[in-house]
Amino acid sequence: MHKLSIAIFGNINNYSLLLAQGLRTLGHNVRLVLNRKDLLHRPESRYPDWADNYPNWVVDCSNLTDEDIEFETPTINQVIHQLTHNVDFVILNDTGPALAGYLRTPYAVVLTGSDLAYYASFDSIEMRTSMWDPEFKRSLQGRRHLRCMVDSVARQRDGILGAEVVCYGQRGLVPSGDQMLDGIGVIDERRLMLHFSNTIDLQVQPAAKNNKLTILCGSRIIYRPEHNPALSAIDFKGIDILLKGFALYCQRGGNGELRLPRKGQDLQAAVELISELAIVERIHWLDEMPLAQFYKEMIAVDLVCDQFGSSFPGMVTTDAYALGRPVMAKFRAEIFGQRFLEPFPGFNAESPEQIADHLMLMEKNKAILADMGLKSRAYAEVNLSPESMAKQLLEKLPAGVINV
């Protein structure tokens, strides 16, 4: 395989870092350009010893602001240099697509949320200017600012449209995102879903040996669309379905414990539902914690639960897979079956009754949990590892675009 020099801009949730590590494992030279100061989007949130001591392939350009890109100030020059100097291929995340017009090479776009829903949406301009003083908006300065904002959105959309590959969820997972990509002009043939499992940092762990079935819900507690109109379908995790299923399992004689995160817009509603279901004594609450501590919680339980609503299995599932933990969730096989040849391993459930059935089976035979955990890790290594995802991205490029 021809070794490529690849530059990556943007690192939302360290998603690009995983992709960069996968590309490096394949033997390519990679330059990861950071553009945010938030710890969530910086490598040191995964590797604390990297703080102020990045490896030479990580470049910190976080002095760049959204306004620099919006107004195309001279500050973008340092970034443009990183994306054009000795580079064969570029990958753009976050606000990166708005810089695509400066590139000299083919490129792909990795969309992780706001880069499409906000920065590529003309609707966001009305939101961003809603608090402006009417006189400022009418002034020459205000009108120039507004034109720059409109132009920035147009450049972001143009950058997305011009990409050789647009990495986004499989069609059907995020209907609003599908609608936006359709409106921009991105065809399905150029779309690819990247779905990572952190098999680099996380190692398979022996099955937990708890005296009673111990279950961890890894998703935020959000399940009432009517009370959260500003949220989208991917935010609703169906935790009420899990609670009702767990209660039914308890009624059938199950002895397990459910651990819940004290996090989410419907937390108080869940507390009330737990009381109504008479399972207060069977719930163990977890305060918000660093990711490293959350991994320890995963390791300590017999089963990890993800979403049972209108969302889809995300990093809760893929991190559990990497650790060798079995997962119960609504796996959305009708969507993921279009992307992967084999379905996600685990215990699929869409109703309280199915949840209770699975839990009773696990209570009677814990061996199925250990077996499913090993299958989950094996699946992640083959299908979801950063190396596998990086390889699939390069293979998705049209013939002749770059020599791989």
C-alpha cells in the first residue's frame, strides 16, 4: 500500500484522534490539527500525559476561533499551511469544510453533529443574530457581519458537497441530517458511516463475578419528546422502557441491581417513575464521572444497557464491546444491517417484556453473558476498530482520486 501524507482538521469528541490512530496503524503519515481548547475535544482527555507534550504528529492550532474562519482572518493561514504543505489527502471535521476552498488535494468530510446541523444551516444565522440590537443589525458593520456569516455557512455547505466522501450516520438514523445532506446535494453513494470502537486503549476484561446480576445503564436519562421539543430523535434513549422492563423482571423474581447515571433532562421524571414501579431499593445511582471512571463502572458490571428508544447504539455500546462486556439495547438492525454484513452482537430488546425475558435468562445462566462479551470484542476488532474504519474510508474513495 502506498503511504499517504494525510492531514486531519478538527477533533470533536476525539473522534478524529481515533481515525488518525487507525490511519497510522495502516502505515500512513498523519497530521492531526486541533482547533478547540475544550478538554473534551483534545487528546489529553484520553491521554493526560500528552498535556503540553503532544507527539510530533499532533498540531495545536486552537488559537483559531469560529470568527477567524467566518471572517477569513489571517489567523487561518497557519491552518491552511498545515492542510496544504506536503499533503496527499485531507479529512475535515467541525468547521473544517468551510476551509475546503483553500485545499490543493482531494478531501473527505467527517460530520459529527454541529458541523452539519449548525455550521451548515442557514437557520442558525437567525438564532445567532436573534439578540442583536436592531440598529446594529441595520448598520453597515452589522450588515457586513451578517454577510460574512451567510458566506461562512455557504462555504461549509460547499465544502461538504465537494468532498469525495461524506462520513455521517447511515440513512435513517438521523432523518433531519439526511434532509440537510439531501438539500446540500450529497448523494448516498458518497456517504459512509464511521462507527468506532476504541480497541486501541481499551482491553478485553474478564467477566465480572457479581453475586447478583448487575446492570449498568450507560445512556443519559432522556425519554420524553413532548417535554424536550428542542432535542432531536437521536437524543431520546427510551430509558422508561428499560425501567419498566427491569421492574417486570423484579416482579418475576429477579434479584439484580440496576445502576443509573444521575444525568439527563428527564432525571426527575425517572425518579418518579422508579417510585411508581416500586423498584427504588433496586436502583443504584451514579454521579457524573470522568470517562476513565465510567470504564471502571463498565468493567464491574455483568451487562451494559444502551438505548431503547429512537436513538441508536453509540459509544456506550462500542466502548462496552471493546471491554468485552455484553450489551442489551435496541440495535436498530433495520438501519445498521445496511452498513455491516453481520448484525451487532448482544441482546436486542424493544419492549419491557423483551427486556425482562432477557434478564431472567441471564439470571438463570450467566455463562451466556461471558460468551456474548467475547463475541462483542471480536466483532469490534473486525468491524469497528479504528484501523478497520480507516481502511474502509480510504477504500470508499473513487478510483484514481489518490493512489492507495
